[in-house]
Amino acid sequence: MKKETLDFEGALKKLEAIVQKLEAPDVPLQDGFALYEEGMKLTAQMKKELNDIEKKVKILQKDAKGDLQETDFEPEENE
């Protein structure tokens, strides 16, 4: 059976639900670990999607003549 891939918003909602479950004081250790693993997979998927989108983003800037020039978006590296 093929596993369904969630879009970014769906993955975010599922990740929020996982966090809420993990914050409950009565989560058994094995269940908590399984939720943690699922959350990490969702986080990796979401990070990849954001990185892919950043590669596609273009910035329009005016040059010295006032003409618009398209440049690539360069995110700040602060990790």
C-alpha cells in the first residue's frame, strides 16, 4: 500500500497534533518514541519543501537605471 504524502499545511497540522500528544503526561514511552520519530520525519519533509521553495524564489530589484533586475533569493545562514 502506497503511503500518502501530506502537503506542507497537512504536515504542519499533523506535527502540531503530535506535539500536543507528546505534552500529555500519560504517554507511554514506546508511544512517545513512535510519535517523536513520526514528528522528525514530518519535520524533515517540511524542511526539504521549504528549501525547494527557497530555491525557486526570485527577488526583483531596481538597478542604477531604475530597471528591474531579477536575482536569486539567498537566505541567511544562521543555523
